[in-house]
Amino acid sequence: MSNLAILSLQYLVALGTYIVIFRVYLQPWFKAQPFGKAVLPLLLLHAFRYLGLTLMVPGQIDESIAFGALQIMAWGDFASGVSALLAAVAVHHRWSSATALVALFSLIGIGDLIVVGHTAINAGVFFADIGTMWFLLVLYAPAMLLAQIYIAYRLVNHLRGQ
């Protein structure tokens, strides 16, 4: 099997596992919470996206991958993490800008997911040695995807007044 096939299989199994965990254990709690209380722990989970900066550390990723591509992916993750942390602080302190900052994080985070996927495919990341980043992709990334989707879902409903 190719790296991409193995990574995809592991990602899908992790995603399925996280969906079951969410549906069985977490969704009932999240559903009962108001917007701010529901999105706060998910925003804090996204704050760890600063880990993407590891892509730019020499020796962590196959040197055949263009450094420019690694920078795009690393800084996109970092921007997502910082915006998530800022939104989390705003939500926690009930700032009037909290909803706008959650929306900003959602735009940055979703935009990053799109750009990172496209950049990684074009740079050949999934066919190279990605070292410890493999574990982030198969353990952390699926959880981030689900959290990103749920935050966006709650944000849209919050803006609609539901």
C-alpha cells in the first residue's frame, strides 16, 4: 500500500471513531449548551494548531518537499490556532466581539483546510516521509475537522437566532 492509501485509511478510521464518540458521548452535552459554552472547548482544541509550525523545522519533513509549501501549511495552521485562541478568550469573557471572532476563526480555519489540502497534494506531501506529522494527521486532524464543522454549524444557527 502507498503512504497515501495507508494515511487515508487511518484518517477515515479515526474520523469514524471520533464521529461515534461525538454522537454517543458529546453531542447530547453540546446540544444542551448555549452557543458560547458549546464552542469554547472546541475553540481551545483548535488552539493547538500552532503545532503546524513543526513543518518548518529542519529534519521533521522530507527535504524534497518545497519549503514554500511547508510555510504555507505551517502559517495557515498557526493563524487558525491563534484566531481560535482569541475567539476562545472572547467567548469566555463574553466580549461583544465574541461571535465575530468565532466567525473570523471559522473563515481562517476552513480556508486553511482548503489551502492545506491543495498545497499538500501539489507538493507531494502524502508521498514523502512526513515523520511525526503522520500522527497529527491521523489523530488530531480528524478531530479538528469535526470540531470545525460543529463550530460552523453552531455559528450559523446562532446567527439565525436558533
